[in-house]
Amino acid sequence: MLMNISEAIAKKITKICNERNISINKLASLSCLTQSTVQHLLDNRSKNPKLLTIVRICDGLGITLKEFFDDNLFSNINRED
């Protein structure tokens, strides 16, 4: 299924949080981000998420950017956003 990058990022964050039983509030705290920033990412209201935001989320989750983006979700990205 073709999706845009913000949708794929939201799905990946949701997947990791579900696997680790981490709430939005907890993720925001771990990542040094506001809850609204994380919520906007997950609700796909952030159409062009900053790389620094993704880096902070990865830091909060204890994973690398490579680990985050090493997922088939990012194989079929609509590049016409």
C-alpha cells in the first residue's frame, strides 16, 4: 500500500509504542517533546515531520535512526507529497 512519509512514520511509532506498551505521554516524556508534538505526528497532522523530532523519538526509545527506518513501511513511500 502506497502511503506518504508522515503516515509511515506515524505507523512505525505506533507499532513500537504498542510493542513496548508506551503511552503517548510516556513517549513524549522519554523524547523530551511535548505531548501535542507526538500527538500531531501520530494523528498525521504533522505533514512534514522534522528529522530532529524523529531523532528525539529514537533517542527516547533507545533506537537508532537506521533501526527506525529499517522497516518495509518505508519501502513504498509516495514521493509526490
